[in-house]
Amino acid sequence: MAIKLLDKGYNPKKVEEKWYQYWLEKGLFKANLEEKEQTFSMVIPPPNVTGSLHMGHALNVTLHDILARYKKMLGYNVLWLPGTDHAGIATQNVVERELEKKGISRYDLGREEFVKAVWQWKEEYGNRIINQLKKLGCACDWSRQRFTLDEGFSQAVKEVFIRLYEEGLIYRGDYIINWCPRCQTALADLEVEHEEEEGSLYYIRYARVDGQGYVTVATTRPETLLGDTAVAVHPEDERYQNLKGVTVFVPILNREIPIIFDPYVDKEFGTGALKVTPAHDPNDFELGQKHSLPMVKVIDERGRMTKEAGPYMGLDRFKCRERILEDLEKNGQLLKIEPIKHSVGHCYRCKTIVEPLVSKQWFVHTKPLAEPAIAAVKEGKTRLIPASWEKTYYEWMNNIRDWCISRQIWWGHRIPVWYCKDCQEIIVAKEIPKACPKCDSTNLEPEMDVLDTWFSSALWPFGTLGWPKETKELKLFYPTNVLITGFDILFFWVARMMMMGLHFMGDVPFYDVYIHALVRDERGEKMSKTKGNVIDPLDMVAKYGTDALRFTLVSLAAQGRDIRLSERRIEGYRHFINKIWNAARFALMNLEEGTQPIVEPHKGSEADRWILSRLQFVIREVRKNIDIYEFDKAAYTLYHFVWHEFCDWYLEWIKPTLYKPPTPEEKKYTQSVLLYVLGETLKLLHPFIPFVTEEIWQHLPHTKESILKESYPEANDTLEDPAVVTEMETTIGLVRTVRNMRGELEIPPNTKVDIVFSTPRQDILAQIEKHQEPICRLAGIKRLTMSVHTEKPAYAAATVWEGIDVYMPLKDVLDLQTEEKRLTKEIDKMTNELTMVKRKLSNRDFLTKAPKAVVAKEQFKAKVLEEKLHKLTVNLERVRSLQQEK
């Protein structure tokens, strides 16, 4: 196939859509059901249908895509299964807001019509995030795309619910749950986001019934005292030993309640006396169960006070707080108020403060399910990477509470339960029952609640493969090989998939769980629209191209360390993409028709053998690091090889061979090496930056329809040449040393210098002499002198590299007096600027009142100025030292 030249510049917009459509048309992402090849499978963490791509998604799917493409090129039968989550509360909220704009509520429509409206919304907008994932180049098998509410998956959800119910692992009962008054639904503990807030600690007197004084309790929620059914103290608290058998009055209501003794009470908090409200606090609920206390519900599901709240009935819970504090103060029952910082739970969707309520809900008894999931990690069946997450996993799983799975919303999997209104029988079935199996009544009422979204997504690794049917997909692709996810859903999702996978499939759902970092802004702040520091991945793709964004994220994705991202970094890696393009363009312009990428051990110039040897090292490093999920190290290895070794050194080194070769044979072989190294490098890079590599590869001689069909490079031991690597590294080190000396003294690139290399080692001198032409050409040397021993010439800059003395005579190169004046002026300017910044940073008002981002910017500025000032000072000292020599 003929060699085709590349355009002058790389244009991502021109390339990305073209190649993605090509990959889809050729079916390159599809898994097959043949058993000939080794399989590799992953499921995508299903994004919400309401979602829009953010940097966390971009990082996550980029890492998945690297593995998918890498394994395909290694010859695996790869299934990367995509799909979306119905996101019960989030989706219902979105559609309700849309209806509100038209003055309609879901109750106006009724359940059936509202659910139809949500499906309509899903069909219109639900694929937005899928299309955004495609923009990132995701090599998912889109022919197998699933949705957590599609028919097949719904059957799996019903099957799991029924089996767990029949096994006694799902039950219905009264329990304390987190309730969102805005979303009108129960929330799992994990769906409650706790935020530190300024609040108050109220000290309230509870009068003793015997008239012998009072007991003071401290609370942050005085409105709940109306539901108090006891006051608890620690059995060893000496202050309260005389309270055994004593009862007190609930303030305002004057209801009699007992003093109870329990070691749960923290003697150090407040007064050491704790009001107990079993219906409105999870810890109080446990105390209530233990001491057989009644439950008095004083706040309802809309956050309003019930009739049990007496004179406050009908008030909003926070309005009630204001009123009750006024009344307590009037009655002399409010002793004092102290400011406090405390953690307040909010709904993870609408941010409303949640209300703990006792409610009849459906629960999963999780302890029996958690035990095998703990053992699976301990025994190494599933690895958490980094392993530091194991401790967190064990702590949570060992202390797991029963999981509330019912939600009081309309969008989701209806709980497959019916109630007989005549005999109160609970009927759990896949299909609508015709009659009650116990009493034959047809007076049946369906359960109105739906299942928690995380219940259905816990079945994702096997429900998406056709379970409960015994499909070929399940046989081939379960367990999946790896799950890549953020730490924030380790318990929401990962732990629950472990429990369900082991229970229903008898095996772990995945062998590895790679937990990636959080993407923050460049100052380490969490990105949020409120702070205005969000970097939109789609904006970055439009501006710099997908490959630049992907390579940036991967390069920064060190295990166990959050990513600090800035647009400047993405722009920097866009330069890397351009570097690859320009290097490929140069290579193609210097290849002849018929050039083949055929190389042989120990053949060609030192530069040819060096680059081939270095390539084998790079292949090993990249493969090793991808295999152990050290993606950043793999990216760094490729970056260093491409930019520095291939572009900066090899291409520059071989220009004379390409332009004015000593013999046609030498040129022809160097062209073969150039084509070979370029091709192998593109293959190495492809999983990381698929678009630019496909575009360049299509311009090379090839027989496969896509670079994705090529084999991933494998190191060839016969092409390694340690001796030539050492020789070339010595030569490159000397060139770099001379360049650094020039840079420090700011000698212009077009000014040639004289250089003296001095070393007692004859073998090194022989190497320098052999490579004299490229050394002089690449370092800008006019005259090169080599000797076994040379005294430092007068008026010369000097340094040492690897035991070799390097001298640069400056007599005809640099006017030292002019240079001294320039450096002195620069130092004065920099010193004044640094003084002003430090003055600002020493100002207490500035440090306390200015936004954190502004302070951080000034601190960074001070650091940069100090570094520049240090460098200028060192250079000034060197110039003055040279003047003294003169």
C-alpha cells in the first residue's frame, strides 16, 4: 500500500467523528459468542439517564477504554457492556420540574400517565450521556446496550426480589429510616449527604415529677422533644445515681417519661443526659427497642408537626423550632444556648434536610449477604486496588445495617407485592395474581412503592448478560474481569454487587476493582458549579480534541492520589498530540515507496540500534503498568519516549542519513527502522489516544482495516543492545549538558560555541570522536576539543557530567559586563515584585477575608518568583566569578 502524506496540522474535528463512525460500521467493538478466544469483560458503571458528562465520567470511561482496546489488540474476545441507570429519584425530579413549568403536578396526571411522561422524556433525552461517551471514543459493544428498566432486566429484578423474600432475606417492617420531605421518599443511609453546619446546642430543663428539681438535657433539635419517651443517662455517671426510678415531665406537653440508664450515653456531651425520641432518631430508635419505649411520631412525611405535637400541630418543623424555643424561654425551661458545629444530613438529590422517621418499609437483611462478600476480598477472589481501600470496605461491611429498599416514588421497578384486603396476606409474585392464595379473595391491592435504584443496579454484572436465563453470554463473560469506579460508590454499588453476585451466581462479579481518584481543580478544590471551577470535558474536547483530554487525565491518574486538573495541562498535552503528528509527518515525508518495517538485530547505525533497544524497554514498561492499573506510569513512559527519545534525539540524529546518506543501503535501513518504530509506537499509544493514532496509521503501509485490529507490541529480546544504549546515553548526556550551559547563560541558539571535553577514559573519548558530527550539530558547537587532561581554560564556564569535565570558553561569546548589568536589573525587578507579594501574604486581613483561591494564587506566585530569583542570583555569581578569572 502506498504511503500517504499527512496534512500540515492535526485537526481533531476533522478526524474524530470520521473514525468513530468507521469503527462502528466495521463492528470493531462487538464481542462474539465463540469460545475460541480468551475473554475479557467489563460493565460500564451505568450513568444516570439524567446525567451529563463530567470529568469524573471522562476519567472513568477513558481508563475502561484503554483496557478494552489494549485487550482487543492482545487478541482477547472483549465485551465492554454499556448501559444507563433509570435513576429513580433524580429522573422523577427532572420530569416533575418540567411539568411544574406547565403548572402540572404528577398527581394531576396520575401514576400511569406520569410514568408514560417519564418514558417519553427518557426516549427524548436519555441518550444524551451515551452520545457524550461516544465522543470520548468509548469502544463499548453498543449492540448490547442495556437500561435498568428494560424488560429483560426487570425480570431479573423481580426474580431476585422474590428469591430473597422466600429465603427470608427481604422483609417488611417498621423501622427508622431517612425521609426526604421534598422527594417524599425514604433514603438509604448512603443516600444521605452529611454536611458540617453552624448550629446551636439548646439546654432544656425537664422538671421531675416528684418536684425535687429538674434534669437538664442538651439537644440540637428542640422540636423533637414533643416525641420524647425517656431521658437517658450513663449508668456510671455519678451525677445521676439518685435518679433511679425517677420520672420527668416532657416540657410544654407535661407528659410523664422515665429516666433510663444505658452505657450508650456519652457522659462528656452536653450535660450527660440525653433526650430519647425513638420515632425521630436512629440511635434513639435502637435505645427505644432495647428499653421497650413507645414511639411517638410528631413530624409527618411533609415535615409538618402531627397532632401528637399538641399546640404545634400543622406547623413546619423549623417554624415549630422557633415557636417552641419562645415558649420554653417564657416558661423558664430554656437554660442556655451554645453555638455548635455539627453534621446535618441532606438528601443527595434535592439537598433538603432529611428527617429520620419511623415508617413501614421493605428491607434487605444484609448481614448474611455481607459475610461471603467480606470473605471474597480476604481470600483474594476480588482485589481492591489500591489495597488501602480494603480496611474501609471491611469496616463498612462488618458493621452493615439492613438496607431499606422501598422508595415512595412512581418511577422505578414496582415492588412485586400485592396485599389481600380481606385476610391481610402478603403475596409476592412476578405476575399480577388473580386471587389471594390464602382466602381466594380477589380484593387485592398492589404495593405502591418502587425499589431503590441501587437494588436493580446491584444486579448489573449478571442481569445485563441475560440472567436468570442460562445464556451463553453469562457462561463466557461472567465473572467480569475488572470494574473501574470512584470511591464514592464503593458501598452504594460495589459492595452490593459483590453481595448479589455471590448469592445468585455463586461467584464474584469481578476479579479486580480499580478505584480511581477524584478529579479536582488545579488547587485541589472539589469542582462545583457554585465555586465556578468546573472544567467541562466537552468544552475541552471541542477546544483541544479528545486525545489531548484523555492523555491528560491518564497522565495524572496516579493510584491513591486525587487529580489536580487545569486547562493549561490539557493544552500542554495538545502539544504532545501535535508533536506525534509532526513526527509522523516528517517520517512519511522521508520514506520512499516500498519501504517495509523490517528490522534486524545488531544492524544499522548506533542511533538505529539505540532506538530499537529503547523501544523494547518501553513496550515492557507500558504493558506491565497497564496490567497493574498504573495507567499514569504507562502514559509517562510513552510521553518520555515519544517526545524526548524518538522526536528530540532519534529524528534529529538521523537527518543526515535521510538527507545525505553515506550509502543507499544505510538510508534504506534507517527508513525501515523509522517506519517500524513509528508503527509500533502508534500501536502502543492507540489505547490512550485512539483518534490521532488511527488517522496516522491509515497513512502507513498496512493490511488490516484498523489499527485496533493490529497486535499490541511485544518486546523482542534480540533487538536489545545494552552497550549501544550506554554509548548513546553518554553522547546524549553531553549534548544536553552543553545545551543547559547555553541556556543558563542565555546564549542565543544561532551562536556557535567552543567546547572542551576532558576525561582520563580513552573509551569515552573514542565514543565522543565517533559521534563528533551529531554532538556538534545538536549542541551548536563550532569547535570541539577532546583530551585526557585539560586545565580549565581562562574565562570559561565549567561543569561536570558523569566524570567528564565540560568547559565552554566565553571570550568571543559573551560580554560579561553587559550580562552582569542585565542580571542585576532583572534581580532588582524580581526582588521588588516578591516583596510586594510577601507583604500581601503577611497581611492578616487579606489571608482571612480573601477567597482561598486568591490566597493560593498569591502563594504560588511567591514560590515561582523565589525560584526565578534563585536562578538569576546563581547566574550572576557565575558571571562575576568569570570576570575575576579574566
